[in-house]
Amino acid sequence: MTVSMRSLLEAGVHFGHRTCDRNPKMEDYIFGNRNRVSIINLEKTLPMLKDALNMVSKVAANRGKVLFVGTKYAAQDVIREQAERCGMPYVNHRWLGGMLTNYKTVRQSIKRLKELEKMQEDGYFEKLIKKEALSLMRETEKLERSIGGIKHMGGLPDALFVIDVGNEKIAVKEAQRLGIPVVGIVDTNNNPDGIDYIVPGNDDAIRAINLYAGAAADVILEAKESIATETRIEEEAEAKKPAAKKPAAKKPAAKKAKADVEKAEPKAKAEPKAKAEPKAKAEPKAKAEPKAKAEPKAKAEPKAKAEPKAKAESKAKAASDAGDAAAGE
């Protein structure tokens, strides 16, 4: 929902209370009077409403909780519908004293409400006698009316969005005490003191209340959508990171396999006994056969070949014969 000057005029935001009920502290936000009714200056309301919506959006963007408060009859249904639409807690029946400042006690009541709801879902009430079942059902309805809108809040809210700060004085005071920022729709008869984000405007017309609460719900939903988009983008990025890291993880595995192969190769290459087989391959005895091949004694036969003694003996014999012949002469 886009808030504009026209939408504010159509919703009747500019109509204040009677001039006799005017709070002097609201003079700065009043344009004039018409038929004894104060007219609110929408030129001031519009930027102030946008500032308040920006704050609500920031709270929702940080995953915070904005508590919608509107217990007056004209605001009850609108507050519940818009708060449920954007998934925020709300109080639309009656503000219990200490709902913020004494949240520990309220938490016990919330726990009791959840127990009763579970008992009802499980069919426990049907097993009881009519009087006991009726008593528990009444207790459940009472708790649901009072704290049903905050049973899923899970803790103190991060901001309050209040319709009619005059009617919700206790809620505003508790928020101030705890330092919780308050966005308040302030009519001409109310005191703006203590309101962190003042929105001057009509707090009685249902159309005006629907405009305020609807605009707040819209900015909260937009903030939640942006969170969901960012989360999805981050998840996709994280999913891509492992995919990019997988090849890098494969490299060490490949290196490891390569190293294993290299380690295995030296063993296979070395294998001197199997691969080299020096004894079988060289076979020095069988292949060279130095004794059989050379056979120095049989092949050379130095005695038979040279025969030095026989030749010398023949020479000596011839010489002795020649000597004997010469002596005989």
C-alpha cells in the first residue's frame, strides 16, 4: 500500500476531535478548525507517517517483532487482521498490566494457554464430565482473548505500533520504561509526550485505522520478502561454493593417484629379478660357454703344434751324427 496525500484525505485522517477537547501540545500539527472540529495538517502527517513506517521496516528487516496494540472497539478487528496478515503479535482486547514489565508471569499464562489448546486438540475435554470440560473451555477462551495475540511472540517486542495513545497509556508507559520505541497515532485530544514516532491523525475512523495498520503490515511483509530473497541468494552461493571446490578436491586425489602410480612404477621397473633376469638373460655359462668355446688346450694344442722338443732332438741328433762322421774320418 502506497501512502499518499490523496489516500490520507480519502481515509479521513485529517479529521480531529472537537476544538474544546484539543490538547495544546498538538497545536503544531493542526491546520485549522471547521465546524468546531480540528483539522489536522496532512502535510506534516505524511512525512511523519513515512518515517514511522521506515522504522517499522528496519525492525522487521532485522527479524524483530512489532507489537500491534489497539483495544478500542473500532480498532480490534483491524489490528487482529493486519497483524495476522504480516505475522506479528497483537493485543486487541485489553492490555493487562505488566504485559511487558512483568513478562515472566505473562509467559506462564501463555504456557498454560498452550497446554489447554493441546488438551483440546487431543480430545481430552471430551473425556471429562460436562462441568469440568466447560470450565476448561472458559479458561481457554479467556486466555485466548487476553494473550492469544502474543502467544507466539517469544519474548519482548522490538517496537510497539499503537492506535490511540490516549487509550493505551499503560502500554506506552511500560514500553517507555523498557526503552522500546513506540509508533503512536496521536489525535488532537491526546498528549504526544513520550511517543518516539508521532503520527498526527484520526484514531477513531475505521478507514483511517485500516490505512495505518495496513501500511505497517505492508512494509513488514516487504522486509520479510527481502530477507527471504537474501537468504535464498546466500544459500545458492553456499551451494555453488562446494561445487567450485570439488575440482580442487579432485586434484589432490589425482595427485595422490599419480604418486601411487609413480611409487608403483619404480617397483615394477626395478624388479631386477623379474625384469632384468641377469642370470637367465646373460646366462654367462650357457651362452658364452668359455670352457667349451675357447677350449685353449684342445684348440691350440701347443705341444702338437709347436713340437719344440722333437725338432730340437732332430737337430741335436743330426749334429751328433755329423760329429761322429767327422771323428771317423
